[in-house]
Amino acid sequence: MLHVKDLNVSIGETPILNGLTLDVGPGEVHAIMGPNGSGKSTFAHALAGRDGYKIEGTATLDEADLLDMEPEARAAAGLFIGFQYPVEIPGVNNMYFLRTALNSVRRVRGDTEIGARDFLAVAQEAMDLVEMKPDFLNRAVNAGFSGGEKKRNEILQMAVMEPRLAVLDETDSGLDIDALRIVASGVNALRGPERSMIVITHYQRLLEYIRPDFVHVLVDGRIVESGDHKLALHLEDHGYADFVNHDLNDAPERSLSGAAR
Amino acid sequence: MTTTSTTDFPDAVNAPAYPTKRDEAWRYAPHRELARLSFGPANVLTGRLPDKIDAQIPVLEGPRIVIVNGVVDHTRTDLTNLPPGLQLAGLADARRDQPDMFAAHVDTGISSADDAFAQHNHAFAQDGAIVHVAAGHHVDVAIHIVDVTLADDTPNASCSRVMIRVDDGASATVIETRIGAGGFGGSNTQTTVTLGDEASLNHITLQDVPPTQVHLSHIDVTQHARSLFRGHLFNLGGSYGRVAYNVHLAGKEASTDLSGLYFGTGDQTLDQQITIIHGAADCTSRQTFRGVLDDTSTGVFNGGIDVRPGADGTDAEQANDNLLLSDRSEANTQPRLEILADDVMCKHGATVGQLDDDTIYYLRTRGIPHAEARRLLVHGFAHQIVDGIHNQILRDWIGERLGDLHG
């Protein structure tokens, strides 16, 4: 599925990711946790193809070389990014946007495009997943949406696009507990043996709803610790202090003993 | 009166005052090209109209008058099945066949004919259209007036006039399409609208002459009490496409709502010159104009609100937003407000911006290719103006012209 090896990303002269290596197998859900500024979002957008990064290393999705592709080609290859700050697009109808997105990737994949009427059924199913009212589709994309609605719209897009790999960047930020529950249940419904996910989060809270198979701790642009969901619990209790500004060679033992409690 | 030898027209008597770059309203006009045009009597077309002209005309239900190089083309004009209350005729035909009707229409309304080109129109426009809706009648079908300019080897500019009168309590929709073919040339049209008490007119202008031509248009509107004018402009064609609205709110509680989209590509200059005169109490006016400017095109919005003494209770708003698609395109926006009354609400705002990189990136991460993402955003920007048009055939025509994927 996804293989990231020795990924170095800098913005200007500032290194953000320093040799990040990560393998994600089919159907797996990985959580990436880390303090502010550790490079979590940069990782997501380096995979997605945002401009302005200097990148070294490799990242392949189903053998396709992601780093060599335009952002739209990465989407067609099966990558989906849930944005921490979804963009408002006044004047562009949500339904039209969703259908254009879906048909764009279908065209590249050689699938037939879906007409307006058939798409309504596709959209309806996705809307039920995130408990959206029908008028949601007739509004402009994210324009005037509440924080929760924007995040639900991200999950709605994910449901419509049916990606191979979804990277959800701080999907829990700014959500109240009800919205968090809706978003998480949408994500859980989309889990499957052929779909992998990377859930990027600052807090352990989201992982109470989305149980990851693996948890990774990202500090200073590299993964310093990996474990199962218990690692997240350890972080909840102890914060990232164990991993920051101290000899990283000591970190695994200490954190694992913490996680094993 | 004589003119001195220092003018451009030393031999002319009553030489019209040709505008120059020093005139604010003509600052962005291509004066050299305008000087090359000869604004004379219409060049009557002798040959066949190219087939492709017909394909450019939106096919609407209802009557239509087609004017080619300033003369009504009867083979393309359809005046059958006119609904009750509607008089519709070619201007020259009316002068010959219905002199009373003709007399009733000429010299009605005000004119903004204070520049040389408007005077040319008055002097040389021999033909055009007369639209008259009798009091209390609601004409449901759209009345379509098509002005075609076929430039031949002479740099001729055709003149035509459209006179629209909607009497008390009546309503109608008039669509004016301006198109053409051929090389360098121009058209110079004058529309005069008079709305009686509580009359209403939906007036749509599709300006899409070829990029080889210059288009000059005056639309003068006089509104009586509680009348409603809705003007929709799509200013798309011409090397220089100029549309000037001069709206006089002469009766109390009259309301005017102007909206427009100008979409420039290549080296086009698209120029909107608007003056709304609040001449009576409690009138409302809206100006909502959006410009999309690509390549090296220039957009001009010069919008005036003129609140006369006694026009208390005026409610006027103006908004002009521009989207620059190229770093060599240009938007010029200027509000002109003159307020000489009390209890006046006047708002204006203007913006000039570019497509947002973050938004394009967001769309691309959803699989939407770069070019399509740009189109989608441009469409979104234009949406507010296109949405004012309810006729699906016109929406499709505009959408197609804008390269819009909605179809």
C-alpha cells in the first residue's frame, strides 16, 4: 500500500521532515501523533503534492511514485487528504464540486462518468454517513459552514471518492463531542480491508473513537516511537515530554514501559 | 458657429466634441481605433449573411427583430403571433407605415447624448426597433432584438436604435444581442427605455461582437413612479466593448437593479460607464458588477450615483468585484457619488483579487485537474451574476460562451 522511505522535506532552508519512514499495509489504520510543529501536517501535504516543498526520499502508493505526480494524479491514484482547515469556495455548489471530483478521478481510471441523477444516490449514501441534511449539497462548498460542518464535509468527500489511502489531518480539531462522534463513526464506516488510513492528531481523544492499529510519535520531523494504541494512552498521561529534547535512544524503552502499564 | 483651425475638424460645422483620454469616461477607450472608424450611414449589406452568424444567435421563443449593419433584416425577423398589448416594429418600417406610432416614440425619454458617438447615432441611425407595451399588459414571451455588424473592407461603424416603452402597470422582457463577423469595424447602438408608473422591464444585453470590432452602446432609462428596471449586462465581445447606462429615477419609489459580468481575454478592454440619477424621493438602486480579466485585458467600471436635491430616502448600493486571471490584466474601478439630498443610504465597495492558490490546491487534491479547477472557480465567481438570468436558453448560451462546464 503506502511506503514512505527517508522522506526529507524542507520549506525554504528550514528542514521540516528529517528522514521519515513509514509503511502502511492494506486495511491498516495508523495514527500519527506529535507536538505542534513536529511536521504532521507537512507530511500530509507532502504526500498530497502541495507546492513549495523541497522533497527528498520516496513515497509510493500501490507502487505508484507519488512524489512524481501532480496533486490531481495522486487523487486518481487513490490518495485522499482530509484538510485541517477545509477551504471555503463561494459560488461553487457542493454537489457539483463532489461530482466533478468523482468524475475527474473516474476519467483518469478509465471508469465511466456518473451523471447528475445517478450521483444523487451516491451522495445520499455519503450524506447519511455523516448525518447531513439534503440542503447541504446545494450550498457553496464550505462557505459559511460551521467548523463541524466543514469536517463532516471532508468525510463526505472521502466517502464519495472512495480512496485507497485516506490521510486525515487533525480532523478532530475544533470539533465538539457530538461532531467528533459523527466524524469518527463516518470514518469507521469507511474502514475496510482494501482501504488504509493515516489519522493525524494532536490529542488522544479522537483515538477513543477510531481505534488505530498502530500509533507513531512524530518529533522533529521523524518517527521516534511506534506502538499500538496503548502508546496513545501513554502520551495522554505523559505528553510528548519524553520524546522532546532528550536522548532519543532512551525513548523507546521508557515509553514502552509506560505504554505497557 | 465656426470652429477654429486648431481642432481636428477644421472644416466641420458643429464639429462634435470627440472625447479624448482626458475625459474620465473615455480614459480607457482606444482613441486611435475610434478615429479610424467612419460612423456614417449604414453600409447596407448586399451579400449573403454568413451562416455562422445564425449559429451565434440564441434561439429564443417569441418575436425577434434582426438588424444587420443598421438595417432590419426582414428574412430573419419574426413579428408573427405578437401577444396582446405588444407593438413591435422595425424603426424604418414604423416611420413609413405607422407614422403616428413612430411620432409617439421618438423624442420620448431623456438622452445621455453628450458625446460625439451618441450624436452620430442620433444623426445616422435610420433603423432599429420600437417596442411598446400598452398599459396593464404583461408580455410573457421574451422580445429579442439582435444587432449584427458585418465589417467589410471599409472601417464602417453601423448605428441602430432601440426604443422601448412600457406603459403604466405593464411588464416585459427584452433581450438585446449584439454580435458580428468580419474584420475591423464597429457598432454604435442606442437604447432608450421609458417605464410608466408601476411598469417593469427585464432588460438583458449580450454584447459579444468579434474581437476585431469596437462596440459602443448607450442605454438610457427613464423611470416613473414605482417602476422597476432590471438590467443584466454580459459584456464579453469586441476589442473595445463599451456599455453606458444612464438611468434616471424620475418618479418616487422607482427601483433599478443593474448587474453585469465582463469577461476579458486577449487584449480586450471592456468598459462599463454607469450613472444612476436619483431624481425623486424613496427610490432604490443597485449596481452589482463583476469582472473576470485574463491575458492582457482591461476592465473598467465607472459607476456613478447622483442623488439630486429632494431625492430624500434614497437607497443606493454599488458593488464591483474583479478577478484577475493574469498578472498582465488590469481592473480599473471608480465609484462616483454625489449626494445632494437628506436621509440617504449610499453604499459602495470594490475589490480586485486573484484566484486563490490554496483553493486551487484543495480542488486538485480532489482529483480536479488544474485547468478545470480554475474554470470551476471562475464560474463560481461569475455565478452570482449569471444566476440573475432565469431563461435556461440564455443561461446555456452564456455558460457556453464562458466555457462553463455546467452547460
